[in-house]
Amino acid sequence: MNTTFKTSLAALVFSTSSVLAMAAAQAKDITVWCWDPNFNVAIMKEAGAIYSKTHPDINIKVVDFAKADVEAKLQTTLASGVTTSLPDIVLIEDYGAQKYIQSFPGAFASMNDVVDYSKFAPYKVKLATVDGKTYSMPFDSGVTGLYYRKDYLEAAGYKPEDMQNLTWDKYIEIGKKVSEKTGKKMMGLDPNDAGLIRIMMQSAGGWYFNDKGELNITGNEALKAALKTEGKLLASGITKPASGWANWVSTFTSGDVATVITGVWITGTIKATKDQENKWGVAPIPKLDVKGATDASNLGGSSWYVIASSPEKKEAIDFLNSVYAKNVDFYQKILVDQGAVGSLMEARKGAAYETADKFFGGEKIWQKFADWLSKVPSVNYGTFTNEVDSAVAAQLPAVGKGGDVDAALKAIEAQAKSSMQ
């Protein structure tokens, strides 16, 4: 190598390094508010690291708050009208999306001109759409499944194929047999929590509100069927009472119950009990006995929102679009590292989703959840889901004791109307 070429090459390397160093020194901060250091925070930091490789002039600054603190700060600041203290990007739970979007019109940036929303699970897009404009970057899914103990089911005379295409009545029938043969209950259930009602209701395409966002209680067939079904479950003797999150989790980590019906985000908790490896399987949830009911539903999930008044709005949208709407490899990594099932449909084609899971006896459980994700019915979560949820929860103990479901629906509607004023 001649001296002139070596000198030119060294100058080029120095020049490039200097440019990158200057870009890093003058980097713009994009601030993100979210919660859960082991999930949302870790995932957003990974997204930031990916983006910064090609955008050294952008620094993604992730601020970890408790979920309640994020909601309180966002609500208070938006209500004040002075938004300079807000971040550029904020995480919002899907159940609260419509409430924020409709209560504070213009507060969040529509991304329709940049994001190809046809690539995402339809139900995730709809929940953040108002008047044809979509305001979120869809993120993680709460797609549901029926986790079951293969050893308990086998002891009761059932095989994995018997857990497919279940109705709730069949599920109860199996639960009674399991209880009889093994002494184990079929599921842990908090009689004061409406989570299972939400799962059942959405699986049939229903919610507390109709497509127009209007309260829909007493004439809601999906809600009525869900309440009746939970009443049957509680009356059947196949449930183990649980009070609060920790107590509910212990019903299955301790081995006291044969199944868990909830969102995919519970997978990591189930797998953490190492002595239960190869004892679990996964199947679709049971169907409600109403017209149009499916075996796919959702519980939980959140999405990212860009504050419209952010000075870095354009850069924030580009960041989200570049990683969350296009980077399939990113979704493989967060699936492996955090157990996060994203709602970008093309991510299902990645290697991680095709991986056989040793804990589940070699089942390709991630592919199953990804397939069910595309079938989750779209519903309108409305602006008062949490308030109506409280009204439903208040009626569950009575329903579980054989109380009249129509009377419960009337009571739910009355309390909901009062809390929505």
C-alpha cells in the first residue's frame, strides 16, 4: 500500500469518525414514557439501539415510571393544556386509548400518512382509530390462549386433541372429570375480577360499547352469555378462588389447577416454574354459545403514541415506523428475550415464531398465538371501559351464587351510567 493511499484512507476514517462523533454530540433526544423495566422499558431501549445505528443524531431516552404514574402525569398535563413537560412518545394501555384520544382531540399525532396499518392485526388498529385517523403505533398483543397441564388431563382420560374446539360447557365437563380423578381444580378464578368476562365477551365480538361507542349493556348478548358462563364456572365447583394477582398466579405455579386462560404475556411466568417443564400444552380458548363466537380473544396490550406538540414529532414517528412497523428481526428478538408477541403480522414469518418450545414439549406455541392474533374480533373499547369494568366486577359475586343475570345487567348499566357522568 503506497504512502499517499494510506494517508488518504486514514484521513477518510478520521473524517467519518469525526462526523459520527459530532452527530452524536449534537443528537436530538426523543423522550419516551413507559412502565415495566423488564418488558416495555427493555423493549423500547432495544428499539432505540437499533435506530441509533443508522441515526446517530437521534438519542432515544426511555423514562421508567409506574403505570399509574404515567397515566396520572399524562392526564393531568393534557388537562392543563400546557404540554411542554410531556415526552415525545408515551405508552398507553389499549383499554384507555379511546378515552385519551377523544377527551384530548389534537393531543396525539395521526400516523396514517407514514404507517402502513394494513400490516398490523386489525383489532389493534381499530382501537386507536377515530374518524378514520389512527393515532397509535400498535405494539404488544394480549392474544389469549388456554394453557393446560397435559399430565392432569391425561390422568383424567383426555388427550391434547380433546382440548381443541371446546365450548365452555365441554370445558366445565372436563374440569369436573379432572377434579374427580386428580383432586385438582380446573382454573384459578378471582370472583371479583372481570378479566375473564372481557376475554369471553371480545371472543364473540362484543364489548361494553357498540361500534359507535355508545353504552351497550342490557341488550348485549355477548356480555350476557359471558356472565352466565362465569356463573356456571363458579357454581360447578371446578374453580379455585383467588384474591388478587399474586394469589391467582400461585394457583398454577403451585400446581393446584389444570388450566390457565389469559393473555400470552403469562407465558414467561408459567415457564419460570422449571419443575413443570414438558407438562404444559396450549390450545385455543373455549367458545361462547352465541352467534358469531370465536375461539380467539385478547386481554391487555398497549401501544405507542406520539405527542402532537412535540418539537421532535417527525423524528419520533420515523423512529417508530422504522422499527415497530418494518423491522421483523426486532420482533424475533423481543419474542425470545421478553416473550413479547407484537401485532405486526409479517413478524409471524420469522424464525423465532417457528421455534419449537422445549418447555411445552416441543410445541410451536408462538406460531399458535400469532395465528390466533389475526382472528381476534375488533371491538370499540369506548372511553369508559375501566369504569364499566368496575360495575361488572361488583355484580360477579352475586352472579356466582346463582343471582339473576338480567338483574345484574340492569345494575351494571345503572352504575355505569352514573360513573360516566
